[in-house]
Amino acid sequence: MHHDLPGVPWYGLRKLYLLERERYQQRNHGFVVRGYGEWLRAFFFSAVAVNAHPGIGKASRAGEQAGESDES
């Protein structure tokens, strides 16, 4: 919801959501998250597979081979 209304402060989102609850739930096919605590309980202790873009490692190695360095 906050992506739809970027100008609304976080403390105003609940009131607007409650006014349009059915429309938002319908639009999201019933997907509802009841706050960040729900996400934390579900995923805080879960491992995350981090996938870097395949070109990132190549670009980094190419810079090292050309004599470039991040150190100043």
C-alpha cells in the first residue's frame, strides 16, 4: 500500500487501509501481512541464498587485472 501512496506518512497508512481494506485485499488476491512482526517471525532465522549478477564477479576481476584498485 505504501508504494501506491508514497506521499502518505507511515502513521497515516493504517487509517487509509481500513477505509479501503476490501479493495486492497481484492487487488492483492487476499494477500495480507499483519505487520513487520509477521515477517520477522516467519523469516528472521531463515537462511537466505544471495545470488549476485553473473557479471559482477567478472567486472571486479577485470578491474583487478587492469591494475585498478579500490584502495586509495
